[in-house]
Amino acid sequence: MSREQAFLHMLDAASKIQWNIAMILEAKAVEAEKVRNWAINHLTPDAFETHDHQLNEPLQIHGQIVELLEGLTKLENGLCSNLKAVLVQDEGGFGGEDGMFGPGFDMGDIEK
């Protein structure tokens, strides 16, 4: 497998991961909407014994959301570093006149 083919496989894998992340976020948005509706209807001040308990419950939910977002951010940063490796042009020469994908690949054809 040539270097260009390996990079294309990396880009394909990255795009599939991005699609899966989008599906995860969509499912989380639906779940969050359900939780919001439940919380609005069931978490009234009468449902808690103390004010501290009333404060701690939402803080735990927010903590879980923050952990999820931190995990996704770390995943995205990893993908970003992989894509940088593909896009960086080095002195080895795949960024020269022929471009990264060789002499048979013309970016001008895509725009037409």
C-alpha cells in the first residue's frame, strides 16, 4: 500500500468516526430532551428533603454531561492530530507540484 493510499484510508476512517460521533451526539440530544421534560415535571422543590439535596442532584447531572463533552473533546483532538499528520507537507515531497495524491489527481476537476 502506498503512502497516499494509507492517507486516504486514514481520512476515510476519520470521516466514519466523525459520522459516528454525530450519531452519538444526536442520540444524546434526544436523551437530554427527555431528561429535561422529566425534570421539569418531577423535580419540584417538594421532591427534595433539603436545599443541599436540591442543589446536588442537578450538579451531578451537569457533571455527567461535562464528562461526556470532555471525552468527546479528547477524541476530536486525537482525530485532529491524525489529520494534521496527513495534511502537513514535509520535505519528502508529496506536497510538491504533483500534490499529495500524485500527478494523476487534479483538484481542479472537483470544482467543475
